Amino acid sequence: MSKLLYIESAPLKSRSHTIAVYRAFEQAYRAAHPSDEIEMLDLWQMSLPPFDEQTIEAKFAVLRKNEFTPQQLERWQAVRNVSRHFNAADKYVFGVPMWNFGVPYVLKHYIDVVTLPGENWTWSPASGYGTLLSGKKALAIYASANLHAEVGAGAEDFQKPFMRRWLQFIGIERVEEITVAPTLSDPATLQGLRAEAIRAATELALHF
């Protein structure tokens, strides 16, 4: 039995393209993997610990192998609990609408909280960065109002490159992507784009 963690960052809910695609994926996934556990995190309903001065100092205490102050220890335990919950999953699905060419701030906050040294990545002067998560897979479901270049001098899409680099940084190399874009298309075109994304999600769910 595997655990799939779905992380939702779209606030529009009934009007969200990423949520609609995920629901089709989930229905097919449950049919294909009836013994697997699925958990949903709605980041708009979560109360995440702050990544504030004390937390940052605690992070560098880990990297420098220093002792925590009591305040730093309290902050570190709070973020470590969230990180370990994230790390415990076997598979991940992220619903990621584009906001200002990047990701929603609630998702960035969550990523900052869960991405911790000693939990899912390491660093040393001798060997540099290392990963601690392996054997896991992820699906990123994207939506954006327009199509933007991801590379080159005129690159404006920082949504997909950010998610890819972060997942690679913590050791998740097997990443699938489904995109609904441009969502500012005329209604008929948008309906077709969304239907194609739902078809791809349903097919992927069978062997994810």
C-alpha cells in the first residue's frame, strides 16, 4: 500500500482548472489503486508555522551543527513536524495555478516549511548538497492564463522551472506534468484544453 499526498493551492475551488483535473485523476487512481491511502492538504485551510527569524536561525544551527536556543528549538520542532508529514508520503500531486508568473504564496510558504536540512536534503563543505528522498514520484498539475516561455532571455514562466528544481533538490526525480493553458482562450478552446488535460490525468492515474 502506498500513500498519495495531494497538495492543493488553488483558492477558486469550483472554478479551478487544476482541481477539476485532479478530481478526474483521483477518481481513476482510486479505481486502479484501491488499497492506497489518499490525503488532501488544502493549503488555504492550513495554519502553517511561520518561517521567521528564529526558524531561519534554527535552520543554520542545523547546517553549522550548533546548539539550538529554546526559542529556535520550538520553531524547529514546528516546521520539522510538517516536513516529516510531507516526507512520509510515497507519491505527490500538486495543483499549481500560475500567480504572477510563479506559484501561489501559500504553496511557496508550504515549500519553505517542509524543505529542511537533515529531513529531505543535506549539505556539507566537502560534498555540497545531497538529497534524502528517493524512490518517490510526483505529478504537477499546472494552469496559467497565458502561455509563457520557460527559458531564454524573455522567459516569464517561473512556475514550472521552480517546481522542477525544488522537487529535484529534495530527490524526487520522477515527475509528471499536465498543463491547462492558456485559460484565457475562448470558451470552446478552453473546454478542449481542459478535456485533454482530464483525459491525460485519467490515463496517467492508471499506472502512477
